[in-house]
Amino acid sequence: MPLARFGRAATAGILRQVLAQRRTEKRFHASAADILDEAADALIRRFATSQRLVFNLTGTVLHTNLGRAPVPPEAAEAAAAAMRGATTLEFDLTTGHRGERDDHIAPLLCELTGAEAATAVNNNAAAVMLVLNTLALGKEVPVSRGELIEIGGAFRVPDIMARSGAILREVGTTNRTHPRDYTNAIGPGTAALMRVHQANYAITGFTAAVSTADLAGIAHAADIPLIEDLGSGSLIDLERWGLPHEPTPREALSAGADVVTFSGDKLLGGPQAGLIVGRADLIRQINGNPLKRALRLDKGRLAALEVVLRLYLAPDQLAERLPALRLLTRPEADIRATAERVSSALAAISPGRPVAVESCRSQIGSGALPVDLLPSAAVTIGGKSLESLAAMLRALPRPVIGRIGQGRLWLDCRCLEAVDEAAFLAQLPKAS
Ligand SMILES: *Cc1c(COP(=O)(O)O)cnc(C)c1O
């Protein structure tokens, strides 16, 4: 079988490896069939992809390490179709001449945010970098000390500003920044003001911050633009579904921000992307920056993003059709019913361990606040050596990822939807 599937060279290579391994480990007693089995297993492992689909039962819906927002099936299909063939990526069917790749999404982004113009790049970090490099290269950008954030990984506002070529001018203090802090910092070398959404933390107590509207007033009086990094941002008001208010690009723009950046794969629920919306003259400059070419989106992600943005044109169906929103708004009773249905199968593979269905709280993830917000239900498994239990679930064909805490393994069932339940249950007996 392996020879037919992988060919002579790959099979011979693996056989040599298996025999060499046996020699170094001095495992000489084996039948030819044993060696062939071992080689077949090794071949299958060698050709299996390393990025795998998993069941995200961590309780964090937009989990950065697990790929953030799951996109709607029709968006994934559009991406796959675009990647398989030639498309109108940069081709105008009416004229038969060259077109613009941004034209597939820019009009939609303008309609959904009220912006004059829009563009898209690899992610929001790239968006911030490109905006600063275009508008503030070698010039100063005042930012409040309360907004000099680290998102995780290597995204720290001061570092990204330094790499963009803009000069960070820190103003105010950690807890309080006033309008006069910005006015005093503005001089002939100031290119723009920037505001960064406090995504993954909160400053409470004796605090003061300058609103987007006030900051826009200060920027415009000095004849410079206001840049706002919204981080997650949401194209619609999430309060409609009982979720906390997340500032929308439309709000930031109508408060006077000139350029707004946000992520495609956080609350928006689409593929990884960085979206830039705002004043037409500034977006034109941004698109004229040679770095745009280095940061632009490929046809697959543009195809998926276009499908997701079109879903927002029908907001009444959004909570059903956009998986990120569907998961975030899933009723607790529904999640609990799933937990009850899968708990006995989980008990069957955890002999001697206490298994229960317990209430818990899911997180939105991707830095969205407040944490521990969404009432949910989990199957919990107790007993000793929870790490080895977690490892056993991670070794399943479609790995199951939970979370260890309070002496138990928690499998939050929010992201285990009915359509996936049969596949989840069917693979459990393979656990060992
Ligand atoms: C998440 C976030 C970023 C980085 O966005 P990516 O899409 O992960 O590159 C930047 N700024 C803020 C405020 C964020 O929340």
C-alpha cells in the first residue's frame, strides 16, 4: 500500500530509516511484516499535515493560538475555489483591462462603516504599521502612556511604531491623560495623533482619557490626522445580542477619526486581515506606499472576506450565519444539553475518574473584555495526572483541546456545535 501511495523513493528512504533506527536501538528481532508495518506508520506520519483541525473546548471562542474566528462554510468554499483557479482578482471584466484587488471589498467596507475609502492588508499589526509608515515616517506621533499596550506575541505599540519609522511621543500618564497633554506635545514635527483601543486590559480607579471626538478636535485644529487602532472592532453593535459594547469603525469615524484600523479575524468573524478605513486622500496615500505590496491580501483570503462582509448586509441573519457570532450568542441551555449528551461517552474513556457537567464562563478571546463573561457549561473530568488525560485527548485523530483548572479538566462545550457532535463522539473510543 505505501509503495503505491508514496512511490519507490519515499518508501525506500523510510525503510532505510526504520532499519537504521532498529540498529542504533539494538532491536534486531523482528519479522519482515513488523518492519513493513513500522515503515508504513512512519510514512503515513511523514505525509500527514502538521496543521490539524481540532475541537476547541478551551472556552475561548476567538482563540489566537487555535486560529481565531471560524469562517462561515460559504466563505471557506469561496477561498478554496479562488485558490484552485484563475480569478478576476485584478481584472475588470467590463473593460478587459487590469482591475484593483481592493475593489472586491472596499465598497462593502465603505457601506458598512460609512468611510470614504478602504483597503485591506495581512493583519491589523500590518495595518497599523502601514498607516504609520505612510503618514508619519520620521515624524512624531503622540500616544497616551495608558495606551502603550502589548497584545501578545510581538505586538507592542512602541515596537511597531519604531519599526514603522514613526517617532513615538509618549504623553500623559498610565492612568490619566488630558487634552492639554496632546496639545503641549504637538509641534512642527508632529505628523498625526494616534489612539489605541484598550483591548485586553482595563485601567480603573482614578482615571482620565481623551475621547475620540475631543482628540479629533485637537488633531484637526493642528491640521493633522487622527489615527485610531480599534483592535477587534465590530461592524455592528453587539449589544443587540446582549454582548458588551465594542467600539465600531463607524462610531470612530463619525467621532472624527481620519483613519481607523481593525482585525478581520476577531469579532468581525472573517479570515485573518487588517482593515483600514477612512478619508479618501489618506487611503490613496496608504495604497501608494510600496510597503502595501508587501502586506497585501491574497485572492483566497479576499474571497473569504468578501463573503463575510456580504453577510453583514443582512444583519437579521448574522447571528445564525456567522459562526463567531453564533458561538458567542449560543444560549447556555443549548450548551448544557450538548455537555449532558457527550458526558457519558467521556466518562467511558476516563475510568475511575469523576465526570460531571458544571457551569462555567466562556471568554470572547482575542483580548476582548470583559473576561469570564458568557455563561456556559462544561464537562469536567477530575482525578490524578490531569496532564496525561489532556494529552490523551490531544492525541485523538481530531485533537480535543480543553483547559485544566481547580483540579479538573474543563471541556467547555460552547464551541462543540450539533453538526460536529457525531464526529466528536465517534472518535472518542480511539482514546488510549
Ligand atoms: C489584536 C490587536 C492588534 C493586532 O491585530 P492582529 O490582527 O492580530 O495583527 C493591534 N491592536 C489592537 C488594539 C488589538 O486588539
